[in-house]
Amino acid sequence: MTILHIFLLCFLGHVAGHVTSGRTRHGLVGYPITMYKPTCAFACRAAISSAQLNCSVVEGGSMEHMADMASMAEFSTPPECYATDDIFLQTLAWCVASRCVDLPVWRLEKYWSLNVAGIQPDQPDPKEPFEEALLKIPSPPTTVYNSSGMMLNSTQLVSDDDYNIQYSTLANFENGEITHERYGLVVLLSGFVLPIAISLLRFFPFPRSLRGRFNAYLNYPFIFGSSRFPTQLHGIISIPTRGRAFFIAFLVILNIIFSAISFTSVQPNTWYPDTSNEISTYVANRLGVLSFANIPLLILYSGRNNVLLWITGWSHSTFLLLHRWIAAICMLQAVLHSIIFLQIYVTSGGYNAESKFQYWYWGIIATLCMCFIFPLSIRTFRQHAYEVFLLIHISLSVLAIVGCYYHIFYRYEHQWGYETWIYTAIAVWGFDRVLRLLRITSNGVRTAHITIIDDDYLRIDIPGISAAGHAYLYFPTLTWRVWENHPFSVAGSNFASLDKHRQEEEHDSSEFPRSGSHSSTKEVSETPARPTTEQSASCLEHQFPSSKKVTSTTAFPDTSVHTTTFFLRTKSGTTSLIRQHTSLCVLVESSYNAGTYTPLSSCCTLVVLAGGIGITAALPLMRRFEGRVLLFWGVRGPRIVEQLEAGLHEMGVELHVSVGERIDVKTVLQAVEGDFAVFVSGPDGMADEARSVAAVLARQRDVVFLEEEFSW
């Protein structure tokens, strides 16, 4: 991520990239890792570190050859030499004592013991403490050392020019690295804290008129148009609502600003030959750190056990949308980081040498994985090959994380804490996976009893568990892909058996067409009465006429064994295989999104618009709501209605069923009087129309819009 040139070729005037190693440190640069503190002492050592010492090792020549300046690169100085050479120790001690006059002796002694010989974890200690080396100087030095690579054969002074260049180079670089990490922390914390802060606004007693206008103009509508998937975009990306768009824009703008500000050039510079090369390196470093900082955030947003889901009450679909945008930002930053460094090394002539290092390979692997993930995550591919998408997505993500880690490790080992971002990402991922495992093990291995309702729908009953919201079901014996799991909304617990349902409702079955080839509408009154508050009771006006009262025994009997029921629509994937069985071994990961919807105490009417199997997501909300409930349910055939009709009647739901025809969403919502809430669980087209109508109605009255999105 960064180009460090520590004590080597400091005066060659170009970016000489190389792999560095050093002692392990923990944290981030500036939090609390320091790179060149105290800078005065590091600058002193850097100014003389390239000098030839009496104990330097000659490479390809004798000591006599070193008198020729052309041969000055033919030697190396091992850590043992720096730690024991009297002239080097005394020259360094004099420089430190004269340049670091404001520092206490204990800080200088600490620097001395850790850094005189180098920065390796197993290097030798200097043969004597700082003060002892200083006391051994017989008289103040007068000779000035001012040329890199010259023989250091007496205690000498470091020139002001050499010292100042080294000092400004080291100080500016470290300040830049601290700024990189600070901005990375701001990005990460903003993505975590801001959703919490925004969600807390729902507890403020804003005037209802102000809240209505906010929802009507900012929260409910799409940023443009009336569809989340405009035909001209071919389903490649979705159009966010205005509220989501503002948050996405904030994250994008924040990353752009932090990628472009707070860069300072210092010239002359011992590492960079010109300002362009220097600033380009700083920008590349900044982009790399910001890309790393976004990785924990995008993993957090994608998790089922995202703590922000619990705190904010935002939907999983909202965070998945944010996950995709953050992933795009992270990918672009990684690509720019790679391109800029490629350009630097190509123009400086160091590409052939640098590209042979392992860190370079792993950086390429990580960047390419991020690039491949992006096109392989578009909605069209997810919808038509979800299992393939998930396998590729997870595999490439893991490889990208591994690549990022080894990119840093082979470049710097664990010196500067850049791997902390990766550890944070792994911790977030691990937290989610551990909780998933705990949810599964708490339910144990169960047997799913499968009943075919009709050509479209299945019913699954799982005895022995109690769940709410939605759950992820694993069928390990269904295919060889034992890891596959899919989310399903929980219809409820302790439903009556299907056979009992059929016997109880057989006398009414003639009222429903047995085929979806033509249209039919069935309505059920609101009796028996639902438990209501005084506010709700005053609003129970007959805005929709009832056509029939249905009497039935309860569809939710109390039993000694909890049984959780799911209704599934058959598609071409896993559900088509489930149809071929009457029972299956199942693992249940539950419960998610149980009771996290916006409080509806201000509303006296709840309008539910459900399409097909989307009814299951609405059932928990209808059970809890204490006012009037109007359910408009569009289905392909009547058999799924027979499964739930008695239970809906018991809850006091006013049921309006449309078999084989489209619900007129606009007419339904405009006919509702007073303030109300609308909950939509169905096809995108129906949800988009309901959102648009609700946004318009919210301009005149209090309308709460809720949606169960199916954008997994």
C-alpha cells in the first residue's frame, strides 16, 4: 500500500520499491503505531546509514577498492556492524543529542535500543547505551559528513542540508500515512454510525405534517421515475429511493473527497525525484487504505447478522443495496491504486524488478477478483443462476481478502498495521458466520413435512421449532451442494394440518374456481372483531363493502409441539426438487427480521397488498396490528387461499382475493380514508406502483409505507 525507503539508497533521487520487513506492531499508523518517531533521531540515522563503516561487508571487491567512489555501491552494512561500530555510534549519538534537545533522555534511550541496528525483530542490541556512546566522544566533532556512501572513519557532524531533507521527508511521509488511516477510520465509522443516527430520528416527535412531507418528497419516491428497474437499464442496476440515494451519495462523495485532499509535497526529497512522483504515490497509498477501510463495511452490510439491522430497523434489502455500492467504491479504489503504481514503476524504469515480488502478484489477484465480482453480481445473473452466483461470489470474495492480506504481508510483513483492516473484515465475517451456526444448532436437525398445494405452491411444516419473520432453510440431503440455503418467510407456528383444513373448508370450496384461467374476487368481512385501542375503534368505518362472512374453526390451534409453517412457490431451482419429496431432513437458521417494522400506533388502518406467496411476509404484521386490516391478495389459483383463509378470518382481516387478475393498486389506496399504513409484499411492479401512490397521498395525510423487498 505504501512505498517506504528506510535507510537505503536515500540519495538516489528515484522511487526504488522494495520489500521491507521489520518488527510486528499492532494497530494503525498513528493509532498507535509510529513510523519515524522521534523524527529527529530517525533523520540523523537516515543521513549516515548509507556510509561505509569499518565493518561493512565488501561485495565483489577489497576494502582498497572502496576508495574509489564508483565502487561505493559494492558494500553492505549488516545490523551487527551498526550495533558495534564505535564511529557510527558516536556520530549518531552526537547528531541525536544536538538535534533532539527537547526530548527526555528516556525517549532517546528507547529509540537507541530499538533502532540503532535497524528495525528487524531479531537484530542485536547496540553494544552500549546512548549516553555512554555520547560520553566516549573525546572532543566535539568538526568534520561534516555530507556525501552518501563515503567512508565514516571518524566522528563527524551531519550537515544541516542532509538532516533537513531527511527530516522533512520522514515527517511528511508519516503525517501522510496518519492522514490516510484517519480518513479510513472516518469512512468506516461514518458507514456504521450514520445509519444509527438517522434511525434515531424516528423517535423524535416531529409534527405529522412535517413527517408526511418528508416521506412524500424524500423517503418514499425513487430518485427518478416510478420503477426500481427501468427497462432501459435492463435490470443491471436498481434505482434507489431518494432517501437511500442521499445516503449512497454521502458515502460516494465522502470517499471522493478523502481520495483527493490533504496531500503535501516536500522537495527536495530523498525518496521522490519530483512533486508529480511524490503526490502520485501519496494518492495511490490513500486509495489503497480507503479501499481496505471499505472492506469491513461492505461485509457488514451484506451479513444476515448485521448489528445495524437490529439497531436501526432498516431492511436487509436496504443494506444489500448499500453493500453493492460500497463494493463498487472499494473496487474502483483498488483499480486506481493499482493503475497509479503501475504508471509510477513503468515511468521510473522499476517495473521489471518490482513485478517479480510476491506482493505484486497478490495485489493483482486481489484487484482482479474485485473486478470479476462486479459483473458477476448483476441482478439478471443473480435471478437466473442464484446458486452459481453465490458460489462464485463467495469464492472470489474470499480470494480477494486473502490476496489483500498477502499483498500487505509480502510487502511489509506486520510492521505498519495495514493488515488490521483485513483482520477487522474477517472478524465481521466471522461474527456473522458464528451466529448463523448458533441459530442452526439451537434448532437442531429437523424433519420437514412437504405438502403439494397445487402446481405453483408447496407447504412445509417443521415440527419442533418456533420461528418468526423469515428463516433460512438448508436441505442437506436434497443435493450434493449441502451448503445451499434459501430465505423463506415464516407463515406462522402451529397451523392446523392440511387434512383438517380441507375437511373444514370443503363446504366452501365450490366458491373458488379450481383454475387460474379466469378471474374471481372473494371478500371476507372484518368479524370477528380484532382487539383494538380506542383510537383504532373509532376508525373502523366500512370503506370497503363486505360480501360474505365465513365461519371456521381456528387455523392456529394450541398444540403441545410447536410447528413452523412455510409456503413456497415452485420455481426451477431448489423448490422444484423439494416437490419430489414428502419429507426431508432440514436445518433451520432462524429467526430474522422478527418484529422490526416501523411502529404503526399512529395508524388506524393497515392496507396489505400481497402477491401470491408474498402473503407469508405480511402475516406477522397483520397479527400484531390492533386496528383495521384490509388485505388485497392476488393469487394464481384458489388453493393457497384455502390454506390461510380461516386463520385470516380469525384475525379479523377483511380479505379481498383476486384470482388471475391484477390488483388495481391506485384505486385501492385512494379509497382508504384518513391516515393509514400500507404494507406491500409482492412483485416489483405492484410494489413500485404502491410506493408511487403512497408518496402522492402522503402529501395530504399521514401515510406509512412498508415493503418486504425480494432483492436477495
